[in-house]
Amino acid sequence: MTSLEKSKPLRPFVLLFLFSFFISCASYVDQQKKLLEAYKSRNYAQALLELDKSSLKGSSKNRLLYILEKASILRQQGEKEKSKKLFLDADQVIDELYTKSILEGAASLVYNESAISYSGELFERVHLHTILAFMFIEEKDLGKARVEAKKINSRLHEFTQDFGDKNNTYRKDAFALYLSGTIFEALGEYDDAIIDYKNALEVFETKLFESFYYGNIKEQVANALYHLSLKRGREDLAEKILSRYPSIRQKKQEKEGELVVLHEGGLISLKQEKTFLLPVGEQVVRFSYPIIESGSPQFGQMGVLFSGDHFVSAENGAYLSPIAHQTLEEKRFRLIAKGLARVLIKSQINRAVSENLGLFAGLVSNVVTAATETADTRSWMSLPDGFFVTRVSLPEGEHEIITVNDGMRSPVQKVKIKAGKLTLIKTAPQVTRLERKS
């Protein structure tokens, strides 16, 4: 019996498998399209329904994604306690998955990266703590907010220890340092605030980090560091700051305090698949990896509106799509060795199938193994794309303000400013019942 004849009885089963396989191979973004559309349109009740109908629910390998998306939706609905609990659960899941068993790594060697449990990208793992810090600030629990802000750079340090300096240039997050500095200052822990402001400014000034934000946040940080240095008798540090940033405001009124408002907006860019062909022996093998395009900023207006229509714009402190782009580019180089091992295994499988089951089965095996060589485009789709800070000096007393977050205006709220003190507040992530500001 020839190899072609041997393969004939297998054809119906192979074709059925092939058909079922391609049905299940829709990209992650396509699978979650309805969920994302509902979230973008602020129909959060529908987004929850779509989430529970999706493949994420009940999937052990997508457990983290289900928790993150549900937490984000509940947060937008105002279910703060439920949302916060889920985000804290997500932090524990990340720790569990970070040291996942070798068995899953073996699965990714014969299939692809989407065969293993999703443990979050580097930028997702660290900015989970930004969201938690924001939520604690909303509750006026600055002690817990400070813990979360500190976790961002401690986690980055942990990952750098594993990856190595050459494989991870995103080693410190300037916005996280600035955030923890504002929390320390609001708590009256000025020396710690100076340390974090100083470190934040140094990171913001690095060439790499300049692509991770836009605007003039450096001057805002320098101004904060300058005045706090003077307050603590650090004239030498204040002079150094002034020499580098001569345009900062050098004098404050005697009965004046500061208001810092934190904002977030946009949705991080989605992962896309990049593919190239690689010759392996007599075959040409497909190799794919995920990317995120940094694009151009897509945010609505951010800032604070004071009585008399005086508007103070926010400064962008972190633009996550470029951060994601950079970390995925560096991850790609770490994935190449693993990917090459996988395509070699698949090449051997194809050859064995062709030799033992015939030409047709070998052809099907080639098609299936090529189709499985897809990038893992799973991601936390509802992660904001940017974090912003409005910082303004105000006379002591009560002030009426309207916060503007991603183009949405809040109701009027009252804030009390104390002389020489910093008041820190966080805007609601979205305001759904007011019309977008024209």
C-alpha cells in the first residue's frame, strides 16, 4: 500500500480537525470584539454580559484577563469595593502565574504562546498598581496608595533581575515615582517626597523615557522638587534645580497651598501580529510575535476648571502605548530562541507525518503547524492609555472646581486648601451622565 493510499481513510478526520481548528483560530481581538465595543461605548452592563458570554469566563489560562476586565468594568460602574477586591485578586494571580510550572512552557513549544496561562505583560503587571493607588486615593487612604505606588518600581526591579539590564530598559517608571512623591508630600513626609521627586525627574530626563510621555511634565516635577527643597532647607538642591529649569515659579504666596488632581484616559493600543518567514531545511516556516504600535496620543481634554472659567491643563505623566511598544520589542528578542526551537519541532513533526501517513496528511500537518504559529495577542484591553497630573497653587480656603477627565466634565465639587499643604485628589475614571465638553 502506498503512502497516499494509507492517508485516504484519515482524510475526513483530518479535514474535520482542520475546519474546527481554523474556526477556533480567530484572533483574540476578534473574539472579544463585542466586549470591547460595549466598553468603549460606556455600556458597562452590556460589557459585563459580553464578558460572561466570552471564552474568558471559565478559562483557567485566561483567568487573569477575566479578573482584570471585570474589575475595570465594575470600576466604571461605580462598584468600587468589588472592583478593588478583583484588582487585588489579580495581583495575587500574577504572583502565582509568574512562577508557573514547566509543563505550560512545554505546551508553548509545540503550539504557541497562547497555549499557556496569561500572566500579564510587564506594563500590565506594574500599572495594575497605578490603578490600585488611584482607587485608594479616591478613598483618601493615602497610606495604602503609597504602598501601591511603591510596588510599581519594586516590581520593575524584580523583573529586571530576571530579564537582565540588557533585555529590559523599562527599569524605572518616572510617573510612579512622581505619584509616590505627591502621596508622601500630602502625608507630610517631605524628605521621602524629595527623594522620589528627585528620582522621578532623573528618569523623566533620560532619553528612553522621553518617548514614554508627552508635554512638559518635567517642569511640573522640577517645580515641586524646588519648593519642597527650600522648605526642608536644601538650598543646594534647590539651586541645582533652578539652574536646569530657570522658568519655574520661584516664589509662593504666604497663605497658599497646592492642589494636585490625577487623571486617566484613553485605552491602550491593542496587540497586533507581526509575521516573517524563516527557511528551515527544505521548508519555509512562519514565525509570529505580538507588537503594539505607539501611534499618536488620542486623549480628550484633561485638567481642572475653576470659577470664572479659568482652566488649568493637566500634564501627561505616562503614555502607556509607547511603553508597551518598547517592552514588547524587547520581549520579542527573548521569544526568538523559544520560537526557533518551536519551529524546528514543528518541522520535524511535519516530516514524520508526511513519511508515515502520506503526502496529503503531510500537507495538512504543514498547514496546521503554520496556522498555529500565531502571536499571542491577548491583553488587558480596558487598561487606560495615559495618566495625567494637574498641579496648581491656590490661596488657602475653599474652592469650587470641575475636573475634566478625557474630555468629560464632572459635577462641581468643593476642595479645601491649607496653606503650605498639598491636597491630592483623583478624578472619577469616567463621568457617564454628562455631555462631552465641546
